[in-house]
Amino acid sequence: MNSEIIQNLRSDIDELDKQLMALVEKRAQLVLRLSDEKKQLGMTEYDPTREQAIIERLYQEFKPTFSQSEIEAIFKPIFKASLRIQQA
Ligand SMILES: C=C(O[C@@H]1C=C(C(=O)O)C=C[C@H]1O)C(=O)O
């Protein structure tokens, strides 16, 4: 039945969303560890060159599916949240 398919697909999407957030959280923990190392070396937390390189690399890998501006729209808030956590 169609509504059952919709329910199952939504359930799969909900599970993937949860996994995505768990990965974003795991990423933030790595950024936090990196931030500690950077502080010890006297490096600044914000590194726009590195952020741009990440977006460019992901764009090269996923460009059949996502535009560069879509990848930016996904990742810039992740970078911003990472910096907030670093500065907390
Ligand atoms: C993690 C770093 O620090 C900051 C956070 C980044 C991120 O979330 O990927 C990237 C660059 C920096 O603004 C880094 O320098 O690699």
C-alpha cells in the first residue's frame, strides 16, 4: 500500500537523519581536539582557507548531485557550530 511505503521511507529518512547528526557530533569532537592542538601552537581557530578547501574537495566529489553553493549551505553552519564549540 502506498501509505505504508511512505511510512517506511520516512522511517528510513529519520534513521539517516539521526546518523547524520551523530556524525556531525563526532566531527565536532575531532574539531575540538584539533583546536586544543592549535591553541598550543598559537594558531588561530578560524581558518577560512581550510574551510574553502573542504568545500572545494566535497564539490569535486559530489558535483553530479550537489552544486557548490548547496555544499556551502550545508557546511558553513557546521563550521560555524564547530567554532562556537571551540570557543565555548
Ligand atoms: C578544524 C579546524 O578549525 C576550524 C574548523 C574547521 C572545520 O570545522 O572543519 C575548519 C577550519 C577552521 O575554521 C581546522 O583548522 O582544520
